Amino acid sequence: MASSSPTRHAWRVLLSLLVVTGVLFGINALGVYVFGKSSWTPELALDLQGGTQIILAANTEDGADPSQEQMEQAAAIIRQRVDASGVGEADITTEGGRNIVVQIPGKADEETRNRIEASAKLELRAVIATTQAATSFVGEDGNETPFPSPDPTLQSTPSPEPSDGSDIAWATPKLQAEFLAFDCANPQKNPAEAPAGEPLIACDPTNSAKYLLGPVELDGGSITDATSGREQTSGRWVVNITFDQHGTEVFGGVSQRLFGLESPRDQFAFALDGSVISAPQMQGVILNGKPSISGTFDQETSKTLADQLKYGALPLSFEVVSSDTISATLGSQQLQIGLLTGLIGLALVAIYSLFSYRALGFVIIASIGVMAVLTYIIICILAWRMGFRLSLAGVAGLIVSIGFTADSFIVYFERIRDELRDGKSITGAVEDGWARAKRTIYISKSINVLAAVVLYILADATVKGFAFTLGLTTLIDVFIFVIFTHPVMQLLARTRFFGQGHPLSGMDPAALGAVYTERTKFRVVEPGSMGKAARTARSRNEAERRQTIAERKRAIATSDNAGSNGNEGNA
């Protein structure tokens, strides 16, 4: 009964592998056929596929070139917006004194374009008034006409002097007329260029509502973090914001002022590139610097808003100069060379495995095959869920992982062979070899993963793909080793071919010199079983080498006693 327990365990583990594989394919199938955002082929990076190039030009108030520090900070923030995970293989660089070049693999969708082009400063302003946006005005006769132009003679200076950002005094007669005449679909000027100390007229992204906003009270630089998640009590999707020390103090005062005001003056707007991306009501006094925004969010819209708030603190405003399609820098030829290199490496590993381990080599080949299937489908899923794209550096990481994967199996098989040389049965050698090999493999793979993580964090963006695929395949390697290779070996050890040590199985005890059966005994070598006398002597020397000093002394003493007894008998 005990001997069949490992067999049942092995079948259960292999069944769980089948379930995991089915779940992964099911997840990707949902992305392909339900959400329409995934694919059955990995997404390729800019160097292999080409993509879209967008050039942004910086705008400054005085028209002078921005500083290099401002440009580098802006490029870093745009890079976070476009490729927050670092594996989307986007290329963001500065060019000249005021341009930022954004290169994105493939065709940029509307959401990505909006995220890039909405690159002005993020401003936090109080809401003074709001209304539904319209393109026409209903006169006294009941007919719709275009909005009349504001009379330039209307009062434009606030009277009395506004006391805070929510004061209705900001709404001068001229500003009220401009607010009514403002057409969200055709703004007369760029609202993002409005001075921070003056009111702003802005619309929401859908141009369905327009707002009259007070002066800037905080900018995006005061936001240290913004995340999306579900509220624990209601289960609604919310956006959680964290301010720095200055932002906490200012926002605390703003919340005290807005809480309790009549609508819409109890709202606080987040304006990005002159567009009100959110204008939540102040529902309490918040002094800890950690407000949350709730509303009709779902998972995607809450994440988009969180990204806009987190990565919206640009030191400059930008305008799109050009948007073009670019060709691949390396192209399909280099990809074919990389894949060919991988196949050659795989073939060499297979030849070496079959030469050194006979039939056991097929276990290595099968394990690498299972690993290839899981790696492929996971890369497809990651392309959908986190924007991962396979670059030539990533392909190199996959090729290198072939050798690392073979290392695990070699360590395991050599441990099994060591147990066989010690005279253990094949089933026992598989279990004991597993117990010893897994510790070694876990340690070595941990070092590989640590190296990949450090490389991913510290390396340039062009190397992140290599580090990511190397770390990913290392984790999959350990998973395959535990859930496929060892269970398969447990089952094979109980077959006639492997269990009886067939010479072609790679587990033949005689061929391995397994003459040492117990701690102090030698296995009797049958005539001809080891071939020539030299092989017998070699096996005996190997067994003697494995004895401890105490065992050798005991063996010598036993031999001396036997010799003395024989001499006495002869006498």
C-alpha cells in the first residue's frame, strides 16, 4: 500500500499541472474572445515590430527653452504613464532643447494617445460654478443661436477682493459672460495656459459639462501616490490619493472650507491639460492627506484616473508636433536569427541529454517542452494584462533560460545516480535524490531570480526585457521541476524499463558501479556482470573510497581475524 502512495501523489500533481495549464489558456481565451484585448501570439516590441512615434514640444510661459532637468523629469513621468511596468518596451527620449520623442510598439490606441498628449501640469482647483455644456444659446424669442461674444466693456476685476479659491467674487460679469459663451468643442484658447493665480474655464473629457474653477491651490507635484481599489464597506471602485506634507496641510485647509458649502462649490476639481478629469464633492474634513475619490467607477476607469493623478505632475505643458508610423529597427530577420539560435541551443541540450542520460534525456526534453508551452501562454497573458512586449533582449533571456533549465534536471539526475551507486533501489534513489536535489536547486534558482530582479531595477530600459524574461522563466523552471519532472520520475521508476535498470534507461546500477550496498558491506559481483576484471576492481575501489575511516578499520580488523583463524585451522 505504501509503495502505491507515491504513484497516486504523482498522478494528482500531474493532474494539477493539467488544470493550471487549462486555466491559463482559459484566461487568455477570455482576453481574445470576450474582451478583445489579448492574442494567441506574443506582442513584439519596437525593435522587432515598429510602431508609432509622437513628438511633443514643451511650452514655457516666457517662450524660453526649458532646463535639462525639467525635460528629464517630464520624460521620466511620460515614461511612467506609457510604460509604468517597464516591460512595454516603449522608448522615451529628449531631443534638442524642448522636444520629447515617444516611440510606442505597434499602433497606439486612443487611450494611449490621450495619456501621452494629456501632458500638462496637473492642477487642483476649487469649483465655483458648473453647468451642462451646450453649443447654442436660447434667446428671448425661444430660438437657438450661437453664444454671443462677451462685451469687452464688462467688469473684469473682482470686487470685492476674493478671500479664497471658492469665493464667488471671482465670477466677475465678464468672466460669467465668457463662461456662458465658452464652447467645449471649440475652445478659443488653450485653458492649460491660464495663469495659476487666476480662474479657469474648463470642460470634462466628454465635453458634456463645463466648470468655472478658482485659482490653483495645489499642483500634481504634491501627490506622492494614487492607487485604485475596492472600498471595503461598499465594494465600490475608488481612487486613493496620498499627498506629501505640504499637500496634506493645504488640502486639509481646503477640505475644511469646502465641507458644508452648497453645491457645486463643495467640489474640488483635478484639471489636467485644461480638462477636468474629476470633480468630487468634499464629504468630510480630511487632515491626514489621504483622500479617496468615489463615483461611477469600474476597474478600468478607476485605474486610468489613478494613473493620471499619479503621473500627471509634469513640470511643463506640451503640444503634439507630429505623430508618425515608424518601421522596426531590427526587423523580422533578427527575430528569425534569435529563434534559430534558440532552436540550436535546444537541439544541443537534447543531444547532450540523450548521450549522457539515455532514456532519461527524454524527461529533460519533455520538461523543457512543457515549460515552453507555459512560458508562451503566460507571455500572451502578460501582454494583455501589463503591456509586456517581447524584444530581442527578451528573446535572449528565453534562450539563456534553456541552459538554466537543463541545470535543474542534471542536478536531480546526478543525485539519483549517486543514490544508485550507494546500492539503493531505483524507487528509493528517486525519492532520496529528490530530497537532496531540491535544496540545491532552490538555492541556485533563488540566486538567479535575485540577479534578475536587481538587473531589472538597476538596468537601462533596453535590458529590462532580458531581466524580466530571465526571472520569469526561472520561476517557471522551478514550478516545472516540482510539478512535472519529479512526478514523472516517480512513475517511471515503477515501470519495468526504468525500475529494473535497463542499460538504455540511464539508471542501470551495474553501469553506474553500484557495488556498495550497505555501510560496511560490498555487493557480491556476479561473474561477467561487470565485464572485465578491471571494472570489478574499479567498482571495489570506488566502494572503498566511500567508506568512513571507522568502517575501513573495522573491515581490516575483520579481515585480519579471518586470516588468523584460517592459519590456526591449517596448523
